[in-house]
Amino acid sequence: MEKDRGATMTDKSMRDSLPGQERRVVLLVDDEPDILELLEMTLLRMGLVVDKAGGVSEAIACLAANHYDLCLTDMRMPDGDGLEVVKYITQRNLDVPVAVITAHGNMENAITVLKAGAFDYLAKPLSLEQLRNLVKSALNLPQAGPSGDRQLLGHAPAMQKVRALIARVARSQAPVHISGESGSGKELAARLIVQSGSRSNQPVIAVNCGAIPENLMESEFFGHKKGAFTGADKEREGFFQAANNGTLFLDEVADLPLHMQVKLLRVIQEKRVRKVGATAEEAVDVRIISATHNDLSERVKSGRFRQDLYYRLNVIPIQMPALRELREDIVEIAQRTLARAGVSARFSEEALRALQAYDFPGNVRELENIVERALALCSDGLITVEDLYLEPVEQAQSDAGERSDKYPLPDYLDRVEKEALLEALQQTNFNRTAAAKLLGLTFRTMRYRMERLGIKSPAGTDDAD
């Protein structure tokens, strides 16, 4: 017994004697001695230092007096519950990932603690493999922010709120659901969450749920055994196996059919998958980030999306603001987009004012497309209003009420532009110079737009450059 007590000492001399990388201290909080002993033995074998507390008040006293690299707490204890420990840590901004042990099948508790700021949860009966994976994830959280030039730009309050939320949820393992209009940066937000989190060096599998044939969904998500169905000539891993220990990004999750929603919910709750044609399940450790431009709550009301899956995915919601809600940031975003192109060019003042006045139904993606197109059309490195080729605001609002085929916006604009070019070309017998004059374009602009839209002149009708 003396040896055991010595192994769990966490006084200064003990901690300072450990090598730098192993000087990691975990606080265990549980009123059941056998559970506490099991957790302690597992963590000691991982080379960690362990402090123990038998209840909420003792845990809070430990947290007030010491720094910990991880806190693992039971949910139900005689003097309170683990949620109080979670709130103590988050409300005081302590840099301590905290995970909670919940009763098996009690997903309501799990969701509650995740929303309160818990890093992750473990369900009883405890799986030591899942415990070790959780501890490894928590203790390898990177300290630096995401790298690269792809950032969520802007200083508007709505975008500041999103960035702060991303920084906070990156340290958690809770499911995140990102909503917002098409082109508002949902995929970028998901990527930033991964880059700032503990799984940044692990696989990231992005899945467009609307692009998978319904009859192949189960095989694509969970894998299949050889001979499981016609054409299954070899065993194959699914998305969950490929993302094991990493992140699975479910884009356009609203497009999942109902039968697949049931299977996905079970895998998320049990953290186990069964390949098509297999008799046994296998454990997977995957963080789920989902996104859609649809309103999932409305789909739940209409019966097209399961309510239980919605609550499981929507533990931490992030709403991406539309670009029209960031109007004061449009100039900065446009300038940064232009700078990323690496071309010496600038906007005229009139062009910047036009961008600020435009509503951008396609959001940031549309802005990037507009800048890219303007770079190809501008002369002498100056982007003018004409080079932006923006649809008049009044016309855009009118079309929004009259047309149902305007999305995605870039495709709609291309169709309108192609119709106008073809009409002018037909009137001039495909004389590009005359057609350009008719449309009020330069010959160079006319030629570029024809090439981009795949419009070719019939043989013998094309004029010279």
C-alpha cells in the first residue's frame, strides 16, 4: 500500500522529477473506490501523475490549488454532480480539458455536459481502450492556432462570435453542427475546428451526404465484407474506419435518407460500426462535425429528419453569418481575396462601393468568383464596376421572387450571360467585334467570356482578332 500511495504523489518534488514531456497531471473525481482505482492504474501505466478526489467539493478544492492537464469526473456523486465540476472549470477559464463519466445510455446527460464545455464523455461500463484514446487526445491539444492563409475574415460582431466559438469548441470532442447559407464558409469553419483541435494530425474525412447513391450509403459509411453483395469482390473500409481517431465531416447532412439516419445515430451513440455482411462490430473513435444550408429544425418538424439524431448532431451549433450581415467587412474580404491571387491589381473606389452595396446571395464563395472573373476582365490592373459584372440589386430582388432556378448563383449567372452572348452573336452572324460592340464590351472581354462559357464560332464566321 505504501508503494501505491507513493505512485500517486503529486507534490512539487514528484512532478519536477518527471521528464518534461511526461510531467502531465490528471485529476480523477469519483466517489466509488473501485472505479477510482481502475482509472488510476490505467493512467499510471500511461506514465501520468494522478490526483484523486472523492466528490465535487474536494475536486473544486484541488482545482483551486493546483494546475491539471486533464480532469476526469464521474457524473453522480453524493455531494453533487460532474456538471458542477465542468462549470467551475469553464466559468473560470481554467485551461483544463474535462471529461465526464455518464451512465450507459443516458445521452441527455452526455449532451448536457458537452454543451457546458466538457471535452468528451465516457459511458459506463468503462472501456479502457476508449479511456486511453480520450486521454491521448486531451493531452495532445496543440497550443498554436490554425496555420495557412484561409481564415474567417471580418470584424463584424457576428464573425467575431463565430471565431470565438470555433476556438472554444476546438478543444472539445463534442459534435458540432454548422449551419448557414451556401457559400458562407461552413467547410472552412469545420477545417479550422480540426486544425485547432487535438485531432489535427489525424485523418479528416469529408463526405457530401447528398452525393452518395442511397443503395450504397451503408457500405460507404461502414464498409463491407467480401461477398456481402454483388460486386463486393474484396473487403472494404468505410468512412468511419477511415476517420478512426480523427474527424468525420458530414456535409449536407440534411440529405441523408431516414433509414440511414437511424443507422448513423446508433453508431454515434455506441461508437461502434458493423460492416455490411459482418457479424461482429468494431470500435471507432470519431469526432463528428456536420453542416447543411437547410434548416434542420424545420426538417424535424416536417418529419424529414429524425429528432433524436438532430439533438445528437446539434450539441454545439455554429451559425455562419451571411455576407450581407458583414457589410462593413466586405471591402476587407474582397481585398484579401485579391491579395491571395498574387496578381498586381486593385479595385476602383466605385467598384468597392458596388461590392458593399451588393447582397451576395452566394456569400463569400460568390465574392471569390466575382474577384477571379474581374481579374481576367480588367485592364491595366484596375478592377472597375463593369469588370465585376454584378447583377443590379433591384433585378436580383425581383428575380429572387420570380425564379426558382437561380441557385447555385454562379451557375444561374453563367446561364444568363451565355444567353445574352449567344443572342448578340446570332444577330451579328457570330462576328465577335460587332457582338462586343452591341453588348458594350471590349473585344478582349468578349473573347474571354466566350472561352469561359464554351461558346465556339461556327467555321467560317469568326472574325480576326
